[in-house]
Amino acid sequence: MNIMLFAPELFLLLGALIVFLLSLSDDHNSARNVALAAGFGALILSASGVNLSGMMFGGAYSVDLFSQLFKTMITAGMTAVLIFGGRHQGIEKRVRPEYYLCLILSTLGLMMLVSSVDLVAIFVSLELSSFSLYLMLPMRSTEHGLRIQMEAGIKYMLFGVMATGIMLFGMSYIFGLTGSTSLTAITAKLPALIHEPAAVVGIVMILCVFMFKLAIFPFHFWVSDAYEGGANETTAFLATVPKLAGVAMLIRIVNLINPSEAIINFMAILAVCSMFYGNLCALRQTDFKRMMGFSAVAHAGFVLLGILTFKEAGYATSIYYILGYLVMNLACFMVICKVSKSGENVPIAGLAGLYKRSPLLAFTMGLSMFALAGIPPFAGFMGEFLLLAGAMQAGHLTVVILGALNAAIAIYYYLSVVKVTYCNEPEVDTEPIRVDIGTKAVSLVLISAIIFIGIYPAALLDMASTALRLAF
Amino acid sequence: MNQLLTAQGLGGVVFLAVSAAVVIGALIAVNSKRLIRAVTGLCLCLIGVAGLYYFLNSPFLALMEILIYVGAVGVSIAFAVMLAEPRQEEKGTRATGLGALFGFIGGALLTWGLIKAGLSTHWQRAAEKINDGSMLQLGKSLLTTYGMVFELISLVLLIAIIGSLALGKRGRSNGPGKISG
């Protein structure tokens, strides 16, 4: 067994162990530094091992380009969140070391999830990442008398546990039909069984939990409250990194079955409902994070457009889109973390006059909003365009028209944020915002990524296609 | 009457008793007003589930169900109830009117769908089972196929314990207390 295959995970585990020991003291600064080092190390190890491939742990763990790509994105997301989170002022001071531990273990769970090719391994890695996330939400500081994080935490947990239960029920059907928990064995047996009602029900039930992670309608109920109730740093993580693993697993599970009319229609309806629900609700939000929650529902609908084509090109576009989504969302949450002085929520009106207080932050926010709205030449435009074109080729004309309509609705609320940022005068706070060097670096990386991903989609799409060919 | 006294007939009676334990236990668990009674109902339900496992030729799993779920989980929930001392108040009002109607229709549709899916599927016969479910098989797969998962579960438990300590401490202490572990 080649140890390098498992090196990123091992490195994160080592980091988790050190943070665990540090949590015995109140030294949250060194805990943060260790977490940052662990994330950075894991990022370098996954990026450098991107071409490794092999099976581990008795065929339960597959390392290939597909999993390594996602691991690189996941660790990059975690590292970025840790850097711009700064001292994590939104987190209760005395539980900060535990918070970093949860953050590392959640990332570890997601990394192991994208490599898992066994139903039991999928379930346990998913639980590791979800448990840590459930805990991170209520760890928000109570300094301002805030109690919404409790509601957010309990809502997220109850919905999450429910979704996991549904997934386990579905897994029991699949196991009962195929007699195996290994995805390789299931792939071999399932196509012959696809006319069995229980097989379809089982697969759809397994898909539910990943749709919950992505907040696809009707599994979106947690999203607005969890986004609003979580500390800014927590929401930045919650809104970006788990979505990557969600898309990876949707592709893995969907790939088990041949497309049938019923499943395609089911996914198309969910996609359209997500887009409409997310965009229409986002129109009238005043809290920035809450608005981003509804925007996440809408974007999840778009991601589903790529998956419901049941073709390699569609899956590749979904991967490309979620990568763009990662950088766009990281960029705007970074701005929110910096604008919020002591971890309070930022209303959209609170961004007024940001261009005077910090030109760099205002530019980052403006760019990410333009990108999310799908304005060329940024990442969001290319992603939405390719997804709609792919769905068009697959013959889903109605869905494409409704999707395009939604892209138009979305422009309104994204651009009103830009308007507030650039055109309105600051009302309460007028002093400039100090941006540390690490955040500046992350901001520049994110800005160039948003532009690069939008201008050169070919290289990334090729890589995603190769990964899919090698993995499936 | 004579048929009841054969091995198969007695087995059927025991099966019915076990299934009744599952259903009655579950009903007690969701319907009782006191939390501690709900826990007892849950334990009864789980004993019934253990009986079902026994009927499915998995005596080891049945024993584990009793040991872990009825024993450990039941006791720890009872402990939590004792420690948290929930006020003995009435449960929240039940859904009435439209909510109850839609809930009932939804639940009935789901049950009907699951039963239909279960009945119209050609399941594998027991004779084609992949292994005998014995302890030998279990031990082997725990150390090979499921070795990683087995280790990973310890991490899940660790984070659950740490999380409950870190969050639970806050509810009990008035001042900013120190967290250990």
C-alpha cells in the first residue's frame, strides 16, 4: 500500500491530533496556526498527488484523478476560510480550539467521502463531516446576546439526521438487492435490476442526502436559517466546501444507474423548483448571508442540470460549475468576514460605501457578484452557459428556457449588492477597514481564479472529463 | 389447534409476539407524554427488532442489538433524561386541521409507496446470501473491507463526545467556565 495515496488525509489527521492536544489549554491562536498548517500541507499533498491512483482498504477507498481533484478543491477551500477567518472573532472564545478541531475533521470527512466507493464508508465519512458541521454552527459567540445560532444548529442537525436516515433506508434496499456494499459490485449488478421498483426507490433515497447537502428543493429548509445563524466564518465554510463533496457524490451515485425517463423528469422538476424558489426568495432578503442561502438553492438547481444529462460532458460541466461556485462564494464571504467587525451579521445595507472603506474588498465583492449573476466573462457565466447548452443538447428545452429566465431574475439581487457597495454613501461606519496581508493574498488569488476559470474553461473541462473517464 | 403446537406454529406465534413488541414499543415511544416512558417504549421496540434479527438467522446481530441498543443506548438516554431533568410538562399541541390532514395523507402515501415497492420487487432468495453472518465472517470483514470504516467510527465518536462537552458545558455554567478536552 502506497502511503502517498493517503498522505493528505494522514496529514490532516496529524493536525487534528495536535489541535486536540492544544484544546486542553486555552491557546486558540496556536490551534488556529496548526489548523492552517494542516490545511495548507494537505492542500499541497493533494495537489502534488493529483495523478496518483490506486485502491485501498480492501476496495473501500479509491484514489484517482476524480477524488484527488475534489480533495485539492476541498483543502483549498478550508485553507482559504481559515486564512480570511483571521482570529475567528465570531466564534465563542473558549471553544475556539474545539472549533478548529471540528473544522479539520469535517474537511477530513469530506475528503474521505469523495474517495469512498463503499456504501458503509460513504455513510461513515459523511457522518464525520456532518457531525462536525452540526457542532460548528452553535459555537458562535454569544457576546451580542445572539441566540439564532442555537436554532440554526438544531435545525441543521435535525434535517441532517433525517436525510441520513433516508439515505440509510435507501442503502438497505440496494444492499438487499445486490448483496454487496461495494459500489464496484453494485455497478455490475444494478443495471439488470433497474426495473425493480425498490432499486429506483433506493437510489433516489441515497441521492436525497446529497441533495440535502447541496440544498436542492425540497431539501432546502435548513439553508436560510443555518446560513444566517452560523458565524460568518462557519457559513463561509458551510456554503462552499461541503457542496463540492455533494456534487462529487451525486455524480458517483447517479453513475450507478442507467438513465430512465422517470429519474430524469424527477431531477428536472427538482432543478426547476430549486431555481425558482431560490431566486424568488432571494429577491426580498435584507441579510446578506440569508440572501446567499437562497442563492445557494438556485445554484444547486443549475448544478443538477449537468447531472440530469447522464453524460460525461454534463458531469464535467457540473464539476466545472461547482469549482467556479466555490471561488465566487469564498470571495463574497471573505468580504463579509472582514466587513463584520466583531462577528455580527452584515445586512446588505451595511455594505454601503465599501468602496471608500476598502477598495480591494469592494472590488472583490463586486466581481464575485458579477460572476454569480452570470455576467461574462467571469466563472459564473461560463458555467451557466455550458450547463444550459448541455441540457439543450440533451433535449430538455423547457428546463433550459426556465433556467435562462432564472438567470435573468438572479441578476437583479446580485447587482443591487454591487450598487449598494459602490453607489451608496456609508451611513454608520466610515473608517477604513484594515485588511491583513493573508486576506489580501487570498483575495487576489480568488479574483484571478474567477477571471481565469471564466476565460479558459477548456483546460478545466478537459481535466474533469479525464477524471470522469478514469474513475468510471 | 394441533398446528399451533408444531415447531413452525410456535415459531409463528413467537414471530407475531416479536412483531407486536416492535409496533407497540414504537407507538409508546412516539405517543407517551413523559420522556422516560418514551425511552422504555424505545427499548421494547428494540428488543422486538433483536427478535426479528434472530428470525433472520443472525443470532450474533440479535445479541448485539440487545447489548448495544437496549443496553448502552437505552441507559445513556435514561441518564441524559435524569441529568437534564426536563420539566414534566405536556407535549406541544398536536397538529390539527389541514396540517394533520396533509400529514396523514403524506404518511399514508409514503407507507403505501414503500410497501408497494417492497412487494413488487424480486428480492434475492435467502439461499443466495453472500455469507452466513457468523462472527468469523464479521471479524474478517471488520479487519479487511471495513477496516477503515471501523477506525473512522472512532473519530466520529470522538467528535461527538468533544462536541457535547464543549457545547453542554455552556448550558450548565453561569460564568465563562474552562473547557477541558
